[in-house]
Amino acid sequence: MKGWHVATIVVILGIIGLFYAGLGRDPRSIPSVLVGKEAPVFSGPDVQSGEILALDAYKGKVIVLNFWASWCQECRLEHQNLLAIHRQFRNYPDFVMLGIDYQDQPGDAIVFLNSFGSTYPHVRDIKGTIAIDYGVYGVPETFVIDSHGMIRFKYVGPIVGPVYTQITDQIIRPLLEGKELQR
Amino acid sequence: MIIEIGYFAVIIALMVSIAGILTPLIGLKTGNPAWIRAGRQAVTANFILLSLGCGTLIYSFLSHDFSVKYVAMNSNSRLPVFYTVSALWGGHEGSLLFWAWILAAFAALAAWLHWKTHPATMPYLLIIESSLTAGFLALIVFLSSPFERVFPVPAEGMDLNPLLQDPGMVFHPPFLYLGYVGFSIPFSFALAALLSGRLGEEWIRATHRWTLFSWIMLTFGILMGGYWAYYELGWGGYWAWDPVENASFMPWLVGTAFLHSVMVQEKRKMFKVWNLFLIIVTFSLSLLGTFLVRSGILSSVHAFANDPGRGVYILIFMSTVLILSFGILIIRSNRLKGKIEMDSIVSRESAFLFNNLFFLIATATVFLGTLYPLLVDTLYGTKLTVGAPYYNKVFLPIVLVILILMGIAPMIAWRKASKENIRKNFLIPAVIAMAGAVISAILGIRQIYPLAAAAIVCFVAATIVIDLYKNSSYWADHSGTNLLKGLYKAWYHNQRRYGGLVTHVGVLVMILGIIGSSAYKLEKTIILKPGDEFTLGHYSYKFQGLQDVQGINWQGVESLFNVYEGNYFVAEMRPQKRFYTGGSQMPTTEAAIQPRHMGDLYLSMTDITQDGWITVMAFQNPLIHWIWYGGGIMGLGVVLILFKRKRRES
């Protein structure tokens, strides 16, 4: 064995090991400074009915907030999964799900909801101010707020694949059942 | 029905490629050439089968068969025909199929081209190429098939990602794949040389053109990606050190090192292990690029499908290739003893060696920058990104050294350069470089890197011009003709050298373009209402107003700008914001680009408010055209070498 033999083997095994370790991670789960902070309050018109909805009204509940837009391709991808999350937890009295329709034409948003289905309310955020308060990079992004009004989880990107079970089993369910989240 | 034929063809191709691994293996054991010939039939059959596979998918696209999931996800009925065909490689599954198709095409071509000339290499080549094909086909068949049906059948497709609906994007992936996959042939030859023990210069001569071809395709692929980013993404730049850009750049860097170091082996029989090492690294990095792109392991603008299952498969596949090929190299390289020692540090050999070293250091720099975020995330769980400042700081000095070597290596003598040789070749260029630096300083260039680069470009250009002049006049004297004919004769007698020098000129032109467009770029972001005016550099831009525009499958808004230089009207510019009417109404930005003195005036409209105010990013990118011209000249240089005429000895 010469020096370069050892070096080559170490480098190759190192790279493979690093990739293996990295595969389980999601480069897009960006830790937000908002996690652990109080959720910014907001209010805005409901996309479909136009009546004003406010976050304050849901004090003491576990809230899933999903930022989306009709022009966003990935939002279509996750939409059925969001409906499934809502189906799964809708019987818990303390569960609330809210969509935030981000910088969208109201007509387009209604067409989107009519064609893909809607079982929970959506708030219009035409000027993007709610998104700014929540530090949204781009849609879709999803937040989970606990019963004390604290943001406990944030995910950037569509809720598809492993993150679906992560958000339902490790975040929403424990919060609803009053258990501590595993970190 | 049609699509099932394609699917079936690909499944058979997978089986055929496994047969293609086994039959040459049996041929090697038994010594019966019929088995090896069966291996050749296998790669040929694979090419036909995969052509059928791609063909049925294209047919499904053209006939808008949205019952095919991949077609429904990547096209719709309003998509122009041109993009409907290119949608074949618009998504993950189709890209892989297309990759496998190119691999099969190259494998078959190599088998037929080198069948008579390299019989001893052939069984190994066939085994390796078939293994690679089998690896990709297994991924397609088991984990990411573009042939899947979807039920219920959607009435309309989702549309091709609007960002990809662009001529630049149509050709960018194929060229990259041609480069990546092309390197598999020299790679296979190298492994074949190791396995068969025929470790002379044969494999290098045989793959000379394959290497050059792959290299120039990769060069074009990277450039097209840059060009596309430049006019489609609207941030005024062409290169962002994004992980996926880096993934294509790394094989290019090592491939370039390989391209040069093989010359030393041909001329001086040195660097034998080194060359094998380089080509294995080059192809490994091509696979690594595919892995990075397809596994979604790194966060990137190119974030495609993020599927851990595929990631695991590609990782296993890549690890197998890495371990086997480097393993073979390590075990077999003991047979190679570098017989010839370096005569002197001042020689062409050592200039090439330094060229190689610096290319590898450059690669390591990019590699570390690309993987560092992953490393930190894995070890400490902290997210970070490595951006342009790191690369500029570390990469630029390396490039400058490589540029200096580019001037020295082609001119310095082999073995040991005498003082006379050095004085004769480099004294005048050194003086010209000084003069270049002084003139640049007088012209107002004050930053250290552009100044150094300008001096080095002058140096290299001078070495090339002087060399051309000397040789042309030699041939002109020799045959009693004029200089121009002498130049032709000089080129005719050493096409490879002069093709290489032309490519170097292309590099110089490109470097000037890069310096101009990065160090002297002007930019400004402003909010305007109709009637407003702003200035950037020597130009003033008057915002006239907004108007609606419409394309075949998009609607949009464009803003009208009148551009003046002083009182002289230069042009009207119309940056657009488009909304594709297909499945995705994702807004895209179409920058307005006005060529001006080899550079561009560039406007990109990022936002429109309801009251008609707009946000505009304005750029002035001097000399940016030189980057694309440089690429063209590099291509010309390679063509000059590739289409080398057989010299008849008279």
C-alpha cells in the first residue's frame, strides 16, 4: 500500500459515508428563528366567503398554517396530502387548519379550491404581509402552532413523502395529545 | 398501447444488458470469440431497444396521451411541438431514459468503431458499458419509469415547467449528457487497459477523440446552462456556484486535466497511473453529478424530484462504480512503474504536471464548497450555504496560475528547457504582459485580479501570436510562399497543436468576457411609475408604460423602456413577466437584453403593483458576449483537431 492508495480509499469511503448520512436529511427543512417563538397574529378575508378570519379566534388550539398559491406547481402536488391531514385530525376538537393564499388573484384561488377540493378555510394575503411576518421564502410553506400560540414546526416545500408522516405523527398528534415533541 | 411497447423494450433492454455483461465474460474465460461478438450484438440491440423506448415516449408526448403519467406531468396540449419533444428530458424519469439511450448509442458506436482495431480491449469495454447501461436501466425499470400510466386520465397535462420552455434549456441537458456519458468510453478503455494488462499508450490513442468530443460537449452544455440562466432567470448573471452547476463543472475541470496530461504520456511515456486516475475521477464525478442532481441531497435551484429511494439506489450504484474502478486501479497500478524520471523542473513535463495539480486543486476547491454544507449539516445539524465570495477568494488565484501555465506549457521545451529556450519564448511575452498591465491601469483598471488577469492574458496571447508567426514564416521560407500559406502549412503539419492553441485563444477571449462582465458590472434595482426615468452608467432609461402581450401558451405584461445614451436613442427594451396558461401559472421573468459594444444592457422586471408601479433590476454587463464567443472559438479549436485530415506522405 502506497500513500496515495490509502488517501484514495479514505476519500472515497468518506464521500460515500457522507452521502449516506446526508440522504436521510432534507436540505430544505430550514430551521426558522420563528420556531419556539410566538406566532404573529393576523387577520384577513376568507378566500371563498370574504368574511374576516383572525388567528386570535383560535387561541388554545393546535393550528396548521399552510401558505400556498394557485400559480404554484408544488402546491398542487401537496394539496391532496393537506386534505388528508385535515381528514385525519378534524375530529380533534382542538385542531384547526388554515390556508394562507399568498399573492394570488382571488378568482384563480377560488378556481383552484373548487377543482382540487377544500375542507378548511383559507385567508387571503394579497399584499404578502402575513407571509412577511412569518418569514416565508416562497410557497408552499407549512407551520404548526401549539395551543400556547407558539410556532413549533416549519417546513419549506411541499408536504409529500416522508415529511407527511413526520408532520402528522411527530408534530401534530403529540401536540394534540399534549405530549412533548421529540427533538 | 404504444407506451407499453416502449416499456417492454426497456425491460428487454435491461435483460439484454445483463446478457451483454455475461457473454463477453464467458468469451474471456473460454477464449471463444463468438461470445464476445454476442456482447457486441447486445450493445447494438440495446441501442435499438432504447431508441424504441424513447420513440414511444416522444410519440406519447406528440399525441398528447395524458394517460401516461410522465406526459401528463410534463406537457399539455398547448405546448409548442418543439418543447413537446424536448419534454422527453424535461423531468427526472425521462432524463434517465435519455441518459441510458445516449450511453447505449455510444457503447454501440464504440464497439463497432474499435472492433477491428482493439480486439483485446473489446470484451472488457463491452462488459463495462453493459454494466453501466444495466445500472441505469434497473433504476428506470424499478424505481423511476417514465412509462407509468395514471388513472383516472387527466383531461389536460400539467405543462412543462415554464422555465424549461426555452431554446437554451432544450439543448443544455443533452449536451451535458453527451459530455458525461461520452467520458464513459475513455473510462471503459482505461479500465479495460488495467484489466487486460495492456497498459501502454494504446488506450489513450484510441480514446483521444472520444475525450475531446466529450470535453467540448460538456463545455457547451455548461455554457448553454449559463446562457439560459442569464436570460431566463432574470438576475443578470450566468453563474452562481450553485451545487448543480458545480456538479457539471467538476468533471469538466478534471476532464481538462486529463486532456492535457495524456499528451505527456504519448510523448514521454510518463504519468501512466496518473492518467488512469484522472479519467476514473472524471467519470466518477460525472456520476456524482447525476447523483447530486437526482437525489435531492443538496439544496439547489435545480431541486428536482426529491426521492430518497432513488437516492439510495444511485448512491449504491455510484459507490459500486467508485469502489470497483479505484480498486482495480490500486491493485493493478503496481504493474506500472514510472520508468522515466523527470529530467528537470523547468520543462514541459513539469508544466503539464503543474497544470494537472492546479486543475485538481481547483476541483477540490469546488468539491469542498459544494459538499461543505452537507458535511456541516450532517455533523452539527447547522444549515449554511457556501456562496460566491468563497469561490472568488479561493478559485480566482488558481485560475490565474492555470492561465500562466497555459502560456508556458505549449512553448517550453520537453525534458529540460535551456535558458536560451526560455529567453527566446518568454522574454517578449513577459514584456508585453507588463505593457498590458500598465495600459490596463492607465485605462482605469485598478482592481488587483482584473489587472493580473489582463497581464496574463496579454502574456499568453503573445506566446501564441509569436509561435504562430515563427512557424508560419518558417513554413513560408521553407516552401517559398507567403505568410498566410505558411500559416496553413504550419497548421496542416501539426493540426493538433494549432487546434489546441485556437482553443486556448477561446479561453483567453472567455476570460476577458468573464472579467469584464463581473468586475465591471453595473447594477441597480428601482421602483418606477410610468414616465419615470433612471440612469445607469452612460445610459438613461425612460419607462413609457405597461402593455399586455400574448404568446401561444402564455399571457404576459411587458414594460416599455426607451434607452438613450446622452440624447442619442439606443433602443427600445421590453422586459416581460409571463404567466403560462398551462397547468402551472407560475410567473416567469423574461429579461430584455440589448447588445451594446460586445456587452449587454439588461432589464428584468421583478414586480408589478396594481397601480402600475414596477420594480426593475437593471444591469450593464460589459464584454459579456466574449464569454459566448470564447466558447465558440474553443469549439472551433476542437473541431480543427477532431477533423484531422489523414496526412499523405508524398
